[in-house]
Amino acid sequence: MKMSKKHKSISWILLMVLIIMALTGCKSSEVAEAKPVETSEQEEAAVVKEVRKDLVFVNFRDIRDLNPHLYAGEMYAQEMLYETLITITADGYAPALAESWEISEDGKVYTFKMREGVYFSDGEICDAYAIKANFDAIIENKERHTWLEMMNLLVSVEAPDESTFKITLSAPYYPMLTELGVTRPFAMISPKAMKEGHTKDGVLGHIGTGPYVLKEFKIDEYAIFEANPNYWGEKPAIETITVKVIPDNQTRILALENDEIDLIYGKNMIDADTINKYAGSETMEIALSEPTSTRQLLMNSSSPVLGDIEVRKAIQYATDKKMLSEGIFYGLEKPADFLFAETVPYCNVGLKAYGYDTDKAISLLEGAGWILGSDGIRAKDGQKLAFEMLYNSNSVTEKTISEYLQSQYSQLGMAVSIKGEEEQSYRDNMKAGNFDMVFNISWGTPYDPQSSLAAMQRPVYGDFAAQQGLHNKAEIDSTISEIMVSTSEEERQRLYSEVLTSLHEDALYLPLTYECNKAIYKKGLEGVGFTQSQYEVPFADMYFAK
């Protein structure tokens, strides 16, 4: 049938409408399909931008003097800036500034091959000559490093060429690599930062080869570290670390809750109550290390009261370590029976623990002539059984332990006064022997047992003073010296057994608990762990999750 012009026009219009609709639909479809892709890319870009590269840390005091050859600075901060010839890992010794090393057959000569292409953050090359300059500065200040037996055995240090560094000793020394690998004093600083080749009277700047550099520092307020752009190793994911100074424990916790800080780290920075509070938290993570060291009380054998070995033994039996472990640490720190845990190398020597036995404690006191008076305090020949317990007021747990023990000992007729002092004053008095009983720790891994024992020979901490009243002090020191140069594992073990048994029987050290390192941090921060030293914070391993 033949169509009219009108019908043709209508059909044409309908056809055009259909074509336009089809085209519009295609366009809409294309936009609809493109939109999710565009949004996804924007979201991914936003996520990348949101990944944090800054971290806020906290400490109870500022970083202090970071001279790597002295002992005043915070060790975690020195670890950020400086490096040593070798490093200590869970698997043993590993290369650091030295790429490799060889030890002579007689154990007296150590030859290190230096890593190429390593520079201090001021642009100075870190070669064998720079290493020798550091050792010369350290040796010049030898009296400050008396805890290092190697300083007494050192014959010479040499740099035959830019790639070779050599140390010669007068006798073999088995802890040598450990001492070269710990934080100080054998960390390397740029020779340009020394004062005319010296470091014993200070340095011109804190210039190392480590993963971070110190950018800003305000005493008692904060320090800012930034990633070292010229670091030879793997670059850290966290580019900026701000360390805030917050002395008070509760204020630190509040700052963490208020997102003012990201991480609290350290065995004395966090008490067990806080760990218990945040267990299972939706916003916080908790990390605990394996046992690191022994929390202990050290008794002065020259004290009028504690010089009596029967009193010291009575105190051993009068101390409920299980109660300390469970009541103060919620079981996080296990009771300690010995100066070093039996898992520490050379320290499983078959000693018998004193145990908790108040009847035994009373029997020892009365047998030694310490008779209970009408005032509830024991006395002997007019001397009251009274002594002072000194603790570090910067530790969040030592005051609590002191108060608990003060109460427990008073029930047996001992009058104990407790005194807290800021850490430096506390350490000064400890070193000088100005104490009856003082809180102490073993040096922990990787220093135990060799460094802890070696330091007993000289006034490094309180051990030297505390042992002065022992009849066999000279014999103990001589045996420790023999240990350090022994080349026989069997002989070394025998000597360790001899020293540890003697110290245990003298009841001079009162082990309380085996400490562990602790961390509380915001969820999203990854890589928080622990190293072989309780004094390091592994910032270079940390990162924020995407």
C-alpha cells in the first residue's frame, strides 16, 4: 500500500526519535561504565595519599647527649644515628659497616673488610681510616670503658688501607664480637664531627651512617628525626619520627588514647596494669618480648645490717616472688630464682633456689642473734635491723615493689625505709656504694652473662661496691678474668659455674622477676617487634598499613 506524505513524515520522525534514544542510551551506558573505573582510581589515589610516613614516639626524658662513645645518651636514639662494624641478630653476628671479617687461629687478630660506598650523613666517607679515627678516640678515653675487658687486652688498631681494619689483642677474648656489635661505645661518628680527633669532651654534631638523622631537638620537649637520604641500607618506610618527652606514665597513656602519640615502647615505660587494661582492645595493639633480663635487688655486703650473710639469706626466704609476679605483673614477668635465667648461655649450673619460706627466714634471723623487740623491730647488740631500699623514681614499677616488700619485711621485724631518686642520682649513688639495698637489673641480652660479670670487677654500677664486704671478692674477680680469655668451652663453663655458685651462696643478689620488653601502639602501625637488645627500638622495621 502506498503511504501518504503525512504517514511518511510520522514514520520518519519516529525513526529519528528511536535513533536519538539509542544513541543517548549508548552514551549513558558508556558514562555509567566509565564512572566506577574513574571512582576506583580516585579511591586508590586517596588511599596512597593517606598512608602515613611519620610516627610520634614518646620517652620519659629527652635524648640527652648522643655522643656514641659515651654513656649519657638514649640508646634507642643512638641506634637510629650510628652503626657498628657488625650487628647482632637472632641468628648471630651479621655484617654492618664491615662487609666481612676473619679471626686468626690464635684468636688474637680480627681483620675486617669495610663495606664500600658508605658515607656519613655529612658526606664524609666511612672507610677503614674513619673507623680507626673512631677507635683512637675511644681508646683515648679508656678509663670510661672499663666494663670492656677487651680494653685491657688491646694491643693495637690499624688501617693498612682504606678497605681493611685490624684489631690485635694480647690474648683471645670470646665476647669480642658481641662488644663490637652493641650500641656503644664502638658506634662510628664522622671524623669531621670530632673535636680535633677527640670525642671524650664532646662532639661537634651527631653525624653517623645510620638510617636516620637528627633534624631538631628541644631539651625536655621533643626531638625530630628524619630518614637519612644517603643511607646505604634499605630505606625505612617511616620518614619522620617525632619523640615527645612525657615523664608521667598516666599522661603518656592519655596521649596515646587521644592520638597525640602512636607508640609507647620499653620495659620500664609501661606497667602491667596498662598492659592488662588494653588486652583485647579494638584500637590498641600490645607486644611482649621473651625474657630479656633479671629484675633484682642488690644488697651491700658492707652495710652494718646487710653485711650479715644470715640477714641476706633471711631476706631471700622472706620474699614472695610469686606474689610479685602475679600481683604486680599479672604473670607477665615470671618469678626469678637466679641472677640469670637458666636459658642464658653458661647459666644452667644446677643451683638450688632459696624459695619462699617465712619460718626459715625467722629461724635464720633468730639464730644469728636478731631478736624481736617490743617495738616490733629486731635488734642485735644494740643495732636495729633497719635498712634503706633505693629505687629509680623514673621506673613505673619499682616504687610499687618497694612498698610491697617494705610491708612484707616489716612483718618479720625488719624496718625498711624506701627512697626514690631520679635515674642519674640513683645511678651515681649506686656506683659510689651509697646504698643498703638497691634495685638493679642484669644487663640483658646480648650482654649476659659476660658483660654483667665483667662489670663487677670495677665500679661500673653497684656490683663492685656491693661485693667489697665479701671474703672472696678478689677470687671472684680473678675467675671472671679467666672466663673472658678462656678458649675452651668446657673450661669456660666450669669457671662460670664457680662464679655463679659463689654469688648465689653469698645471697648478695635477690632476683625478683625475669623482665620482658613491652610495647603499646595504635592499630595500623606494623613491624613493631624486639631486637636482641632490650635498649633498641626497631623504627626502621616499622610502617603504617595501607
